Amino acid sequence: MFPVAKNNASSGRRGAWVAILLATAALSDASGQDIGGPFNTVTGVIRLFDRNGDELADRSNVVVFIDGLSDSTGHRALPKAPQVSHRDRQFSPRVLPLVRGTTVDFFNDDNIFHNVFSLSRPKSFDLGIYPEGTSKLITFSEPGLVKIHCNIHPNMTSTILVLNNSLFTTTKADGVFQIDDVPDGEVTLRVWNEFSDEQSRTVTLSGGGRVKELFDVYETKRFVQHKNKFGKRYAEKY
Ligand SMILES: [Cu+2]
């Protein structure tokens, strides 16, 4: 990420769940030149519940992102090319948000052969079968949701969210999120989770401040076994 001049204001964690405006954060590029602003921080917490309404201790893998910006805003910084690896017959990470135009390194870090394919509309591809220690690259240019699978092992799934800008984050177990460098204006804060309906909320930002939001996310969707790369059921033995 590009450097941000941090302020020393408190996180406001003790406050109620209302928007709190704190000190201004200025943004500059590597040469110290001002490239606009002021910029705001959107922070908060995701609480995750199962389909019975019981709260889950692990709130990880929820993607929070900013939408509704003009095309060029927030698209200045491409994150480093991320890796999705095969490990213990699973894809890692299970959820990966990225900016459109990002190339992903699909690395086989397992001691068996694996495949990578997707039948999703934004990026349909098949990387073939390849052994431990080797990589194949794919670039994701079209925004949208891309489900990644292995044609050998039916329980392998990863989801890539191809987004329009770099203003996104993925929760860890504590569910806390923070997105920096959000420009002034009315933006849409969107929350995506694999087994939940997507949520969105309009947030109005001004003057370079900090807004805190709480989301309750319910995992109401059931697991559905995907088909293989030919659109057929996997063989029972593999
Ligand atoms: Cu596999």
C-alpha cells in the first residue's frame, strides 16, 4: 500500500456505534507529494452467526469493501501479486479479494498433483494438472465473483472477488476491519461472506475522519457441492 500519514487519535472503541469524526489524515506518494485528500478511515466489527442464530467465535474470511467511487478513485495502488496455494488438499486462502487487473500465482504447495479451474462468468479457465512446487498465473480483469476449484478433488474451493478499487479488507477471527484512504463523498460499504446474503450500507464521508460501523452477518446459505470442469458430478473415488 501507499504510505499514509497516521494520526494519533484514539480508535473511539469505547464509543457507541455511531459515526465519529476524528483528525484529518493526509495522503502522499513515495516522493512526499500530496496526491489529494483528505482521506477517511472506515472501521468496525463484523459479528458472524450460524443459521440457528448462534454467534460464531471465528469471524474470519468476511470481505468488506468500498464501492460506488468514480472509476479512477481508489484504484491507484495495486497490491502485490497474491498467491493461492494448494495445501493439504485445500486452496489457501479460501477467500481472496483483489483489484481488477491483478495476476494471481496459483502455486502447488502440496505433495500431490492438483488442477485449478473456474467456470465463473468473469473469468473461466482451466490450468490443467501440475505437480508440487510449480506455479501457474492467471490475470483477473473483469469485476465479479470467481469460484476456483480443482477437477481432481471435489472439496477444494476458493472464491476470488475481483473488485473495482483497492479499498477492501478481509476479516480475521476477531471480525475487526479497517479500510484507510477512502475519499470524501457518499460511498457504499459492502460486506460479502461465502454462506451469507451480501449486505451494503451507504456511508457519507467528509473532511478526513473515521467512521465506525457494525454488521451482523448470518450464514443462512447451505453448502452446495459444485460440479467438475465438465459440469458433471465428480467420480466417487478420486
Ligand atoms: Cu486437487
